[in-house]
Amino acid sequence: MFIEKLGEFGLIKRFKERLNNDSSVVRDSGDDCAVLRLDRKMYQLFTCDMLVEGVDFTSRDNPYFIGRKALAVSISDIAACGGIPRYAVVSLGLPRNLTVNKVDKIAGGIFDLAAKYRINIVGGDISKASRIVIDVSMLGVVEKTRLCLRSKARRGDIIFVSGALGGSLHGKHLTFEPRIKESRFLVEHFKINSMIDISDGLAQDLWHILEESGVSAVLYESLIPINKEASGINSALYNGEDFELLFTVSRAEAKKISAAKRYRFFPIGEVVSGGFGLSMVDRNNRERKIIPGGYRHF
Amino acid sequence: MFIEKLGEFGLIKRFKERLNNDSSVVRDSGDDCAVLRLDRKMYQLFTCDMLVEGVDFTSRDNPYFIGRKALAVSISDIAACGGIPRYAVVSLGLPRNLTVNKVDKIAGGIFDLAAKYRINIVGGDISKASRIVIDVSMLGVVEKTRLCLRSKARRGDIIFVSGALGGSLHGKHLTFEPRIKESRFLVEHFKINSMIDISDGLAQDLWHILEESGVSAVLYESLIPINKEASGINSALYNGEDFELLFTVSRAEAKKISAAKRYRFFPIGEVVSGGFGLSMVDRNNRERKIIPGGYRHF
């Protein structure tokens, strides 16, 4: 049997069954970052993301933004857990006929974004490869009281996103701003019950929250903010790589968040009990089931 | 200009010039691991290594040992700093027509070695790729007083290796045992001035120590332990991926290490002052210069 038959999530499930970790590991899978015990007040966050030429970017994309994206996706994972990014190591697989100029631009994208978020680039590895591969591993910290997981959504929670969705393939997947400031604003001022960043698409990533939390959800089409470049609601539901935050809070917190002036967050639905999964009320007030879907590697 | 003209080390030097880290980073480049402040007693070690099909292994190699090697090279980096490996994340780039059976074997090699050294596998990422790519990032800890760097070799130090060198391409590069036990024995009982693991070859990796420490060295050919599979002294000097420890200690410590019963370490030369670099006294008692060299990706 080939892995494409098992699928990306089938493969991940297969690996998860083999995990056998000690009690210093608070969370090892099923979230945006691993969560490790650090000290009395803080957890350490640990995440990795691999970008491959021809899959996550093309050889014609601006190399500065290829490098920038490689770091940004890991920063976004730290943001999804409510944390602060601190250190990164970068492994590069490079074809030998790559120009120094292009590598300099990739590095420029990495180092500029690292400087912006005060992330220390502390190491790396370089290997020959037939196509460009960039793997970034990142460490962050988060106060124990502010850690956000996918698994704590509660019945009655209001579901929010941090910005417009869809159409990321028109360029946003390379140029997006990881939502660190928004995430820290949220965890410092409100009680966030669950959070994830949208990398696979709204339907798929909301489904991750529902599965991990054992709840269901209803979305309202008219409330979902859609990018101008996006082709419509299906693009918002199923296109990946928006890298907006998707989070749930109690009704009381939702009111406070909506009243806050610093950042705008968009309520798009609510968490309900029961096992029916995910549905959406459309503009004609008809409710329909939403099948989880989005970008899959296999 | 293509990167193959600049070379692997030219490329690394280019990146190093852009590093701009805060005071929590004790060591960010020029060593086997990054060294980060952790608490009063301990440093955190952080390292990454990327293995690429067709470069670090072939499609005909035993997949169990491909996975095992991916973890082992990072464990070896932690050992080179005198530390204890604790956590790893694994990024996999996989061709879609790979069999589930082969992926299971790769995972088996990773998980079995992790279990042996009590390393928690806490996360990962899976991407489509045209050839297998495995990138492991690892965290470890080391007591501040036991941290080993490349940069502290001193004139008069005796140079040791932990085992026979050369011929790693005959299989040892896939099956080697990372020298964690030997490293911990050394740092717990002796004062180790400098240490590195041999991944590029004895000549190249000793050169790293000399450069970082600002010293020179003389090797004695008759003292260098050579693998039975190796083709001779040049194989020991220039073949990479032995993954033995290479370290320097004072004469007083050297005597104690040679008298210790638990592990055997081989004295192979001494550190001298001056800027002439590296030389070797051959079996005819003639001294000749050794040019640093070994495996290069570009």
C-alpha cells in the first residue's frame, strides 16, 4: 500500500500511536506546538515546519518571500498556542546550481522576519538537494495560564477569526503577517478557550478543534469575512494557508473582544454540543453540513 | 555565481555574518549545538540535521537504519557538547508513491533509538517531496560546568578519539552508536577542554577545533585507530561520518583517562601553539602538513 492511499492524516495518526513520552511533555501531538515543562511559570513551545519547492512554493516565487514564509509558518504555530517565539534553527536543502544571489535573498527573508519578532537564529544545517527544502524548528515560551490548545472549546463558545479568509494562493501565503501581536493581545486580556492557526483551511482547522474538544459547531456564512481575491465562500472554507487565528471564547468574553478597539476580530459561529460535526447556515438561512476538507499532502 | 563555487563553508560563513542574537544565546554558531541559557545550573542545547535521499543515504539502504541515522546524528551533536538529549521533532518529506511499509520502517528506526536514549518525540511535520528528506531538531541539556565547546583547546592538550576511524561508507554511517554514554562518562569524571563529533572526517573536524581555539596540532599516524574496512590512513583522515568523539584534555587528565577502565579512548596527538595548522608524524617519523578536507556538500 502506498502512503497516498493512507493520506496525510492517516500517516500522522499512525505515528501518534507510537509516541511514548515522559511526564515533562504536557502535549506532544494534536496541537500546533509541542508543550514542554520549563519552570514554575512558563511552558516551552517546540514546533517544526518543512517547506518544499514545487509544493509550498514554486521556483518562480520571490526568494525573499520563500525564506520569510519558512519562518512565518512556525511563528504562526507559536501564535496559535498564545506564545512568544524565541529561537529558531534552519535546515536548508539546496541544489548546487542555485545562485548565491538567490540564497542571499532567501536568507534575507528569514533574517528580516526574525529581527522583526526578536527571534534568535541560533543554528542550522546545509545539505545538497535536487530541489529547495527549508525546514525551520522554533522554540517559544508561554505563561502556563495563557497556553491555548485546540482541545478546550466548550459548548456555547463563540468562534472568531482574526481576518479575512480565502484566496491565499494569490500571494498571501507568501506575504502573510503571523498573528503574534493579535495572539498576545488576546491571551493577555481575555480567557481564550481554544485556538489554532488556519493552515489547512477554515473547515479542516475548525474540525481539528471540534475533534480535539469533542464538540460540534455552526458557522454563519454571512459573518465569515472573505478576501477580495477569493472566489467565494468555498475558497474561505477550503483554501489553506490563510494563517489567521481561529479561536473560541465564552459569550461573556466574546462581548469584551468585540468591544475592544486595538484589533478587530470577526465572530463567525458558535460551538454546540452533540456529535453532528460542523454545519453552516447560508445566506438563505438554510443549514447544511460542512465536510472537513482542505489542503492535503497525500 | 553558483553556490557550489562558494562552497558549503563559504555559505555558512555568509550566514554567520548576519546573526544578531541577544544575551540569552551563549553560543549560536561554530559548534555542534546552539547553547541557550536555561536556569541557574543548566544550559539548553538545540541542534538540527537534514538527511536527503541520494546524498546521506540511497533508496536501497535499509529504511529502518535511514530513520535511525536521522535521529543518531543529532544525538551525536548533543554528545559532542557533553549533554543529554531530551526532545526531538521530526519533519518528513515523502514521495507519494512510497509504501506504508517503508515509512513504518523509517519510523521504527526513529522510535527505537529514541526509546533507547529516552528521547521524547514531541512533534513533526509531513510534506510531499520528490525524494525522501528527514530533518530532526533536538533539544538537550547540559550542566554549565560540563558544557564542551570546540573553542577551548589549549596548548599542551592531548587529542583523543573514542574509536576506530575510516570506512564509514561500508555501513557504519547508518548503524553507528552515538557516543552519549562515553561523552557523559568523560564530562562527569574529567575536565574536557574541547570536543566535537567526527562527521566531516578527522582532518576537517580537528581543523574546526584548531580554528575555533586558535591553536595548532600534531597527529601521530601510528596512534590513529583505523577500522578494518577502511582503506588506510587517508580514509581515517578524510572520510566523514565516523561519529566518534574527538576531544582534547590536559596531560594530567589524559593520564587519568588512559587509566580508566570503563571505556577505551585513543590518544592520537597533541595541541601545540603557533599558527602552522595541522601536521602528522608518519610511521617513518617524517612530519607532513595535513590539509583540512573531508565531505563537502558543495
